[in-house]
Amino acid sequence: MYGRTYHQNPARAFEEMRRHGPVVPILLEGDVPGWLVLGYRELRYVLSNPKLFTRDSRQWNQWDNIPPDWPLMAYVGYQPSMLFEVGAAHERRAGALSEALAAADQFELRAHCERVVEGLINAFIGSGRADLIAQYAVPIPLLALGSMLGLPDQDTRALLGEVATALNGGPAAMEAYQRIQAIMTRLLESKRQRPGPDLPSRLLAHPAKLTDEELTQDLLLTLTAGDDPTATWIGNTLQLMLTDDRFAMTLSGGRSSIGQALNEVLWKEAPGQIAIGRWPVMDTQLSGRRIRAGDLLVCGLAAANLDPAVHPDFYRDSMGNHAHMTFGYGAHGCPHPAPELAEIIAHIAVEMLLDRLPDVVLAVPPETLEWRTSIQMRSLKTLPVEFTPGYPT
């Protein structure tokens, strides 16, 4: 599961693997062994049984064979974050985050997101050309999240570059992560002194009494989990609407199609392709495969969405089918109401762009679009478009 073939067309790779069953042995980068759970029902079973399939990566039976600089270490290296917590400890932290997110003012989020989107469109509308990834989709979620976090504008702007560096990996990633952590630490200190109507203030006041380390880690997780996937959701939806005839014919008045396009992307071009991982705490069987205690299970979120047994027919009305695995499932799925908040941001981003640029078209042949080299995310490198130049509002 590495190399150009997989990265450019993971759906085809999943289809070929599925011939060997819903659970298949795989090799990750560096020929590290694991099991890919492709089947929808099988994945749901794994994610529904956290006591058997733990999220605690310290259970992995391959640690003696994994070099410290393994490219996927960021996904498996244990950290004291909610991501790797299990049982009551996870419930405590996830519950606090869910309640803090649920208290967010969605009307204010919409209004702030509209201001963000308006400013980004104004910056390029006069040129008649734009890259809708770098100039549009990428900055929107973080600028919107900055408001929810109560971040000063200068810190939000600083995070745009730091988060991109951290997500790209490489030697600079750790230093960028440390700078992000420093911003989060300053944010907590300021909210402790001057609470406001924001996520950190609500977490600080929550009865769960999270420690400073827990607060910092969980705010970092909220930031990164809400940023890149939402930006990718926006970019992939715009790509679908610009290249698929079912949507292209309605671009000038496409509001009725936006919800369908957003949902279709979650099924067919899911931002998060896989999730690493789960580790069985004892020897078990899964779809006839003998899985040893501590084996790595890779959750094929996108593959499960494409399982022929459940995949909807998008040439009919599938708008109400939200049973996809894109946001995960079970105890470690995206906390409520994070998907709902992400959808608000993504819907506004797509709708306002099509309203402001009604004749926008792809500036290159669709087949020349390139996808990022990432095992985890399915996102475009660029999305160049052309349109009639307009005036800032």
C-alpha cells in the first residue's frame, strides 16, 4: 500500500484486493505487515468492539522491527492524546470534547465562515484564475476553527503554515508541531485568565477537569482532525462538481446539488482513506483470517464505503444515505457534533464559490489532475480553474 499506483487510484487498488476477501494481508511502507479491513460489515464489527480491538498502539507485536524514522510513525507512535486512550479514560475526554463542541454557536460559525470565504474569493476574483486548493479549500477550515478556538487572528494566520508543515512530514514536521503546541499552550493560559464563548474556555470549565496536558493534546487533535479532512472534503466536492456532467449542468444554480455532491464525496472520494489502526488484544478470527494478538489492523474507511454490498447508486437519489464510514464509527469515531460542524463549513465554501463564480470551469484536462502522495488522505495537489473576472464585494 505504497507507491504511485496506490496513491493515484486507491479505489482500484481496493477493488483488486477485495478479490481476496474482506480482510487481506498487506504490506505498508518499508514492507511492514498488517491486515487491511476492506469489508463494510467487518470494519463495523472491528470498530464496534474496542475491548477486543484496542486503539492502544503499544499492543503492536511488531515494535521490535519498526525503525524510529518509519514514515508512518506519526499514526502509530503512542501519545497521551484522546486518539490512543481507551475505556473510561477515553470516554471522559471524548465526552468533554463532544459537550464543548455541541455548545458552539452554529449561527456564529456560519456567519464567520461566510466572512472568511468572502475574503478569500475577493483576493482572486479579479484575476480570472485560481488554484482552488491552495488559495481556497486549504485555508478555510483553519480560519473557521480559529474562531471556534478563540484564537487571536495573528495566531490563526501563523497556524496556516505550521499545520501544513506538520502534516507534510519530514524533518521540519516536528519543529512545526512544537510551535503549534506552543500556540495552544498560550491559548489555554489566556483563556484561563479571560474565559470566552469558545471551545478552550468550555473545556477548562468542564466537570471532567482535564489536565493541562490533556487539554493541549485534545485541542491539537481537534485542530488537525478538523483542518485537513474538511479542506479535502471541500476540494474533492469542487472537483466532482467541475468534472461530473450530473453537476456541471447546474453550476450556475447548483444549490440543490451541493448537498448530494458533498455526501457523494464522502462515499466515493472520502478525505480519509484509511485509519491506522486497531490491535487485537488476543488471538482471534476475522472473516476466516487468523489474526494474532497485537497484529496491526488497518481500517479501510474508503474501501468499506465502496463495498458492493452497501455502496449506494448515486445515479438515483442517495442524498439521505449517511451510513458511510468516512467519520469512523464507534467509540473512536469523530465526536458529535464534529461532522455536522465540518459540513457547515464545507457547504458554505462550495455554495458561495459557485454563487460568486457561476461560470467557473476547470483550467486543465480532468485526467491531468494529480493527487497528493498520502496513504491516509485522498486530496488533490491543485485544482486550477478559470472564470470571468469580477470585482471584490
